[in-house]
Amino acid sequence: MTENERGIPKAVFVENVEEFISKHESSEAALRIQEEYYSKYKYMAGKLTQNKQILEGKIPEIEKTLATVKHIQSKKDSEEGISTHFELADHLYANATIKHPKSVCLWLGANVMVEFSFEEALDLLTKNLTSANENLDSLTKDVEFLREQITTSEVNMARIYNYDVKQRRIAKQRQQSQ
């Protein structure tokens, strides 16, 4: 089996079903192998789709934060200041005016907030946005690749099953003719 860039094995289309089954104990064993691949592909596709959805939610958040930092930076030398409405706690908000901001604080996750200069914050957010978009592209390609593998596995299972049904009918007809 070959694989994609992430190491996901490629499903091999079973050209000759009879030859494929002869390499295994029986058609049931060959079918079990295909079902195992199928279930692994479905599981991976589900996990990657979930990761993709999470990332699709984070990208707009990063873009919004980047735009906010740029806006604050553009007002740092302004005399008027920046009026804002922010959350203190769940369902508790406050109004504030920020004059001559020198830095910004960013949530990094796990209840960690770090203060950055504008340049550092913009650099970090730009890198995070680039990385998130690259990961999203990679996940999209992997999900599409897995969909192809799922389809190939389904076709293989159908062909093995149909071959087995055909062979059983032939064997039954032979028995009845004797």
C-alpha cells in the first residue's frame, strides 16, 4: 500500500476478486479485512473532520484578534483614546477608555494571558493565522483523500460479497444437479 503525505495508507482497488480471496482463508476473511480498513478510514475521517471544524472556528477568531490589535495600534498616538466594552466575568461587562496604549494582552489558552508589544502580538497572530490556514488546507486534503479510500473500500467489500454470493449459488446449483 502506498500512502499520502500524512502517512494514511491508500486503499488498493481489488482488480481480481478471485485472486484476492485466494490469498486469504475465505471470502469472509477477505471481507473482514476490507471492513477493518473501512472502519479505520471512517474513524480517521470523523476525527479529521472534527479537527477541521474546530480549526474553521479558530481562524475567524484569530483574524478578529489580529484586526483588533491593528486597530489599537493605529490609535496608540491618538489623543481621543479607544472606547471599549469588555467582559469582566460571565454576564458582567464594563466600559472603559484606553488612552495611549503601549501593549496588548493576548489569551494564549489554558487560562494564560501574556502581555505583548504591538509588533510581537502582530507577529505572533500572523504566524498563528498562517499556520492555521496551512493546517486547514492539509486537513481538507486528508479528508478528501479519506473519502476516496472509503469509497474504494466500499466498492471492494461489495465486489467480494457479490463474488461470494455468486460462488455459493454455483455451489448450490452443483449440489442440486447431482
